[in-house]
Amino acid sequence: MRGMMLAGGAGTRLFPLSQVSSKQLQAVYDKPMIYYPLATLMNAGIREIHLISSPADLPIFERVLGDGSQWGIELSYGVQPNPGGIAQAVLIGEEFVRDQPFTLILGDNVFHGQIGLDTEVAEFASGAVIWGYPVEDPERYGVVEIDNSGSVLSIEEKPNSPRSDLAVPGLYVYDGTAVSRAKELTPSERGELEITDLNMSFLADGELRAAKLSRDATWLDSGTHESLLESSNFVASVEKDQNYKVACLEEVAFKMGFVSAEDAARTISAMPLSPYRTYCERAILE
């Protein structure tokens, strides 16, 4: 299965930080934000990944991430000329998808723990899969209502009276019909192609399923100053308490068998002397 990452948008909620660099290039503790969704895809066994961003920011992503060969993956890039909604990414990635199933993840979403994406990727056949994450304030999010089998009963965008406490994170698995469905969408009042409308298309055909994230898993949307700080503090705490780095791409690539020890050693030797390099040497080479 292929993967797409959407790292576009204006990042207005992070102004004035967003004047310095893309939201998805801001630091979440000790790594660029984009490392975390990339690690999520890699941990699910996805090796062909298409990153979509703005014309101004795309060259920076290419410089930071390259072609992905250092991690044993294939990274390609697409341009989102203006913030046109999450579902617009499906249209931009049409040639990359090639009518095949794919996973779409938002570049400002941080997941930690067992989220089940690897299982969904391995067992996916058709339709669409979204996730539901229990929150205390579901009225702030898109909300999904599901039955005991995981079938979706309803989806609502920021409802006044939510039918469940399950917010919809920025992680989706779609079959190849997602492109043709996205082409049929009408822009919303804010002029964007809404991902909720795409999910509703699958729901109308009885082809949408939701996987519920347990409270042992963590989802953080790092798109505001407060949530960016919360994400950084969370990662710092995990790394200190458990003595390993979250979303260390070199370690993920080695663990998944994408690269050999020799490949990893070459990548690490090109790093400047830093705590990150020291960790990679200890975790992979010793």
C-alpha cells in the first residue's frame, strides 16, 4: 500500500511561527513535526510515500527528507497550490495513487502507541477506514458514531450535541475509488474540499468503517501553540521515561528491515555530532 502525507495549509493558528517555516517543519521536542506522521506510515510497512505541500515549503521538505533512500523508502512530492482542503490532496496525488489503496495522514498529527494501522494496511480490501479517538470535548472535532462491529452510523462536523465522544483524527485508509469520489465533491462554504464529505460518500455506500483507538494510544494534533507545546512535552516525557526516541526514522527503518546495519551506519556517519547521532549509534550499531 502507498501512503500520502498532507503538509500544506497556511498554518495561521501558529502565526507568527508559521512565518519562519511550515507548520509541519516546526519542532516537536527534538525532531521536525513531519517525522512523526512519516514514522507512523513506516511502522505500518508503507514504503512508497507522496508528500504534498505548498510551492514555498516543498523545497524545504525535499532538502530535509530527500528521496527517502536513507530510510529504505521512496519519497515523492506534490504541490498544493493553495489551501483547498484535505480532500484536495487525494486529487493532487491521483497519479501517485494510480487507482490503488492508500493511506492518507495529516502532517500535524502525532500518534503514539498501538493504533492498528499496520493491521488495517495488511488486511485492507476495499472501502475506507477512519479512526475514532475518545475525547472530553468532541464538539470541537469531527465526530464519528460507530456500532460494536466498527460500522459507522454517523459522522458530524463539530456538532452541538455529539452522538459519541469519538473524534476523527487525521488518518484515513481509502481504496482506489477515493479519487473519483473526490472529483465529485463540491467545495464547502469556506471554499475547500472537505474530507468529511469524502468520508460521507463512502458511508452512503455502506463502505466506511471506523477503528477505535484505545486510551493506551495517544493522538495529538499539533496545529496550535498549546497543542504544539503539549506534543513536545509528551514526546520529551516518553523519551526520558522509556529511554528511547519517538519517531527516530533511522531506528524505524532498521527495525522494519528497510535498511541493513551497513546502510544505517552510512547514514549515521553523515550526521553531525549531536545527541540524535549518539542515540542512533547506540540504538542501531551497538
